Amino acid sequence: MQLFEQQLQQLKQANQIRQIPPLVHDGAFIYKENQKMLNLSGNDYLGLSYKRDLQQEFLALHSDNLPLFSSTSSRLLTGNSPEYQHLEESMALAFDRESCLLFNTGYHANIGIIPALSDENTLIISDQLIHASLIDGIRLSKATRLRFAHNDYEQLQQLLEENQHHYHLILIVTESVFSMDGDHADLTQLVNIKKQYPNTLLYVDEAHAIGVYGQNGLGLAEEQGCIADIDLLVGTFGKAMASVGAYLISSQLIRDTLINKMRPLIFSTALPPLNIAWTHFIFNKLPKLQTQRQHLAHISAYLRTVFAEQFHLPMPSQSCIVPYIVGDNQKAIALAHALQQQGYYCLPIRPPTVPKGTARIRFSLNADMQQDTLDLLIHVLKGLNNA
């Protein structure tokens, strides 16, 4: 027990201690300790999670036959249901690919898919800034692991040249929209690189892109026109799609392999059919939300421009994830506290979530926000800077 106390004390001294905040949600706002704050820390990019009209429409569709509230077992036992089959078929059709496979969470997907498809004769080459779930999935595998500097495709190609003849399988792993910097991968370039090397597969996590990009909301892969060439296209439902769970778009061969080898899939109780039906309902709405996507892109570009030009901040972002990088952990904590006092629910992001020396406030916008809302935020930030 003393060891744990020492570890927690070390985290406190480094200003890296974490706690679960007591929160009450009210639409786009959050109440914490009876203080109402605009939520600028969530991932509800389209603002769908609190839309009562959507909830009522969904319930009306199922009024005579509400899907079950629990699956009670894994899908390989008795946890499968028509809701799963219908959503997987709809998604495979929408992405124009052979198959779709659903999972409980994005974390489950990433820690399960990678170990299931790799062995001692596999090399995994990943972007340096991939999400913790991808890092954990790589660690759980028996594969050899290498990293390339963030979005440095020359280094990636060099690593492929050096190692292509030493492994039966090479897996390139990246996100499409990176969760902390908000910048993009060049998926078209990654596809072109992958095609040069036999036995090489491309794994792309679209967690922060699904719903936000593409004419039909299918993600950055749709926007960049390369869905057909990404071997493993993963995404989550718990962000812009306002639901829960995750998916993989792939070949039927990969799907069948995972059903037989992916431990989190085999040994986890499946999500309730009710959740799957809600996800399907939201997925069908995505093509109709292009106006929201365009507005989100507009206000995000506006905030990025102000941060870069008026606050002289480094601005890697290309998305609705807009980092306000301050560097020091204590400064990030103090700024977050000050913003909360002003009615903005913002959180400090510190190492090890981000690299040392890049502590920040991660502003996460959604399509319900207006430019005048951001102007008020900018005014507050300027006041805090001048204080």
C-alpha cells in the first residue's frame, strides 16, 4: 500500500494526478458543483447526444417492439441479435466493402484486432502519436514494433525498405485525425506507400473522423477517396455518433479471422441490442448532416486562425480539436481552472497523454456552437492572458 501512496504522491508533485469529476449534463452544458459551464471538452462533434427530437423519433420507431436492454452474453454464445446483423450489413454496404464487425468500444477494438492478426513474424510500424489504445494493442501483440516520427512518411518508407524482406506481414498503424493535436494523416499517401510493399496492411483509426468528414459522414477516408484501399478501417460510435461501441470495415477474410482469434470479442458480453439499434438509427442520419459538418469546419477554422495569429500559438490542428498549448503542467491546470470559473468546462491535458512540455487545453468544438460563442471565449482568454 505504501508503494501506491508514493506513486500517487509523485503524480501530485508533477501536477499529473487525475480524478473523476462529479458532473451533471444539460444539453451543451455541464454542471459541476452547481456551476453551469459550456462543455468544451467532449467529443460530441455534431451535437447529437442531447437532441431530444432524435431520441423521441427513435423511441417512436420502436414503440411496439423495443430492442432488448441487455445481450447477456458474448455474440459467439447467445449475445447476437438481428440488430447486429442489420447494422453490420448496412455499414458494409455504405462503405462499399465486404464486411463490417462491431465491438464494445474503440479500446476493445484496438487492443483486440492487432494481437489477433499478428505474431512473431509480424512487424508493426506506427505513427509516434497514436492513441493509447493502439499502443496497448501493439504491446499485447507478439510482433516487432517500430515507430516513425509523426506524419513523417519518408521515415516510414525508409523503415519499410529496411525491413520488408524480414517479416511475413507488416502492419502500418495510424489515426486519421489525431486526438490531441487535431491534425490529419495523409491517407492517400499512406495508401500509395503501402501498395509498394507486398504483405503490408494499413490500419487506420477514424475515431475522431467518423461523422465529421466526407459527403456521407463516413470519415476522412471518404473525404480523401481511399476507403477501398485501407485494409483495416476502424472507428467508434461514442463521439460524433452519440452512441457507444466501435466498428471495423475490412475484408470478409479478416472478419472471419477476428471472430476466431480476437479475445476481447470472444470473451466480452456484447452490447445491448438497444444500443446497436440506436447506433443504426444515427448512422442512417449521417448523410443528411452535411450542413452541420460544414458549419463545424467553418467555426473550427476560425478558432484555429485566431489562436495562431492573435495568440501566436503553435497550431498543428486541421480539425474541430483545437489545442491551446501552454507547455507547463501547472500553467495548464491554472488556465483550465480560470476558464471553468468563467463558465467554460475545459480540462488540462498533460503528459503522458501528450509529450512532455506540451501541456494544453484541448478545445473540442461541436456543430451547435456559433462564432459569437467563440468570440466570447476568445475575449475571456485575452483577459486571462493580460491578468
